[in-house]
Amino acid sequence: MNKRPLSKASQLPERLRYLQPFRRKFASRRPEDLNEDSGAAPLMALLSKRIHGLSLPEAADVLEQDRAALDQWLSALGQQGDPLHFVQGFFLTASSDEIAMLIKEEAEKPPEPTLCLHMDLPVGAKLRRVPGGTESGKLVVLKGVWFAIDALPKEAVDNLFDATLGPACGSLAPPVPEVHFGPAVGRKLVEKREGCQGQLKQISNALSVPGGHVFGSISPIGKKVDPLNWDETPFEACFHTLRVETQPQPP
């Protein structure tokens, strides 16, 4: 692995020292590991702290001076692999006014609410905890069949369901236009696809439920389960109990 050690002779000027955590964070990583997906969030956090409490014109002026100082410092440094070249590229994507506006808009956005999913379980089913999971999702196991369900924004639920309808899904049965499970209403897709042990049946549901929207999938996982003829009705018998509660994030 090619690492980029920080030279003691290349200390940041005082004006740019707020960027040192970013530089240190990515100093030991491969250059290809520093990209928009990995670098944007930590950089935005530092820039937000940098201009906190300033008016928009003041913030834009500070960022413009930071941009000039960074260009000068990197030019004198002469090290193409320094992580702060990513910051330099970020500053080139828009004007200082636009960057300041973007940072302030992001900072002023209310935090996303926490979604909590509730559902009665089928008789004999067990609830499994998903590592790193939240209260918005559940993994229910019953007689070798897994039911994974998550509460999500409507757009995300629709996108997940529509993705199963693509040409790669291998569906042999058309989706049911609309299904009703008491107050839970939505779409159901029954697929027959190739698995590791041959063909299997898999079911996807996109449902509107009291309080929100959910996407669920039911799949056979047990060795003693007939992969094509397992029964989803014990799960569906509980769909009428699905509900989503929205809890605002603490200030």
C-alpha cells in the first residue's frame, strides 16, 4: 500500500490549520481512497465549523482567502500526493459565495427524523438483530424463511421495488397491481429466480402503512425448506399490524 506520510517541514500556515484533521485522516490512505464519497462529508464538517456564526458575505470572504492561501501553500509544497489537493479541487467546483451558501443551507437543514417500525410477529417466529441496524428495520425468521423489512421514505421504497422489476430480476410471474392487508396497502412481486441450489421463490412488498412506508422481502434460507413452495401467508397475516412512528432528532 502506498501511503503518504506527512512531512514535518510541510506544516500548515495558521490560516489553514483547521484543515489539519482532514490532512491527518487521509495521510495514510491510498490516493484512490480519497474521493467525493469519502472526503466530502469530513471536509464539509470542517468548513461548516470554520464559518459558523459569520454572515454569508463574511463567510464567502473567509473561504476566498483560504482558497488563495491553500493554492499558495500547495504550490510551494510541491507534493502532488498531499490530501489537501482534494480540498483544492473542492474549492474549484464553485465560487466562494456558492460554497458558503451550500454549507449554510446544509447546516440549517433539520435533522432527519428517526423511524421506528412496529409489527406483530407470526406465531413461532424469532426476531433477529441486524448488526448496525436501527429501529426502522427488522429481520424475522420462521421455519427457515427470512422476512427482512425496513421503514423508509416513500421514494426509497418505490425505487427499491422498481429495481426488482428490471430485466435482471428474472421474474416469471407479473407483479400484483395492488394488495391490501387491512390498513397496509401496496404492491407485491413474486419472483422465481436461480439461486445457489437451483430455482427459488422470493417475494418483495412495497407498502404504505399507518405512519409511513415499508419495503420488505421474504426469502427461503433453511435447508429443509422447499425453495419454490414455501408459504408466505404467516407473514402476510401480520401485515395489518405494521405501523411506523416518526421520532424527531433531539436538538
